[in-house]
Amino acid sequence: MDRREGTQSARKHKAIVDAATALFLSKGYQGTSVDEIAALAKVGKQTVYHHFADKQNLFSEIILGNIAIAEGFTSAAADILRDTRDLERDLR
């Protein structure tokens, strides 16, 4: 657990990531502005830039974070299924 997880800075960071994720999914990367991300996250534009150098870095953090989650799930599934005797049941 990140020691900063409960701090105001960490909450703003999460709000920015959550807002950007929602906007990127609904409007695409090109269709999303930093102003919109800041507004949805309820932070100032400069706060977005304080946490992320630019929109590309924010997008990269989101993508890399999702890849890490997927890799964790895949690894856990592989561990569970490694010794299975009933693959169909265990896949459910």
C-alpha cells in the first residue's frame, strides 16, 4: 500500500486518473482535453500537470496500470490452473 494513498495528493491523483480514464473511454485520446480532465476530476489544470507532465504521460500511466492488473490476473489464473484436475470447472 502506498503510504500516500490516504493523502490529499493521492486522492487528487486518483481523481485525475479516474476522470481521464472515463473521458478517454468515451471521447478517445484526441477528443479529450486536459481542461476536461481537470474539470471532471474537480481539480485545477495545474494540478493535473503537477501529477503528470502532459496528457501523454497520464494516458501511459493508465494503460500501463491496466496492463499490470491484467498481468496479475493472468498470473493468478495460471497459478490456480497449473495443478487443476478439472479445467472446465476451475475456469469458471
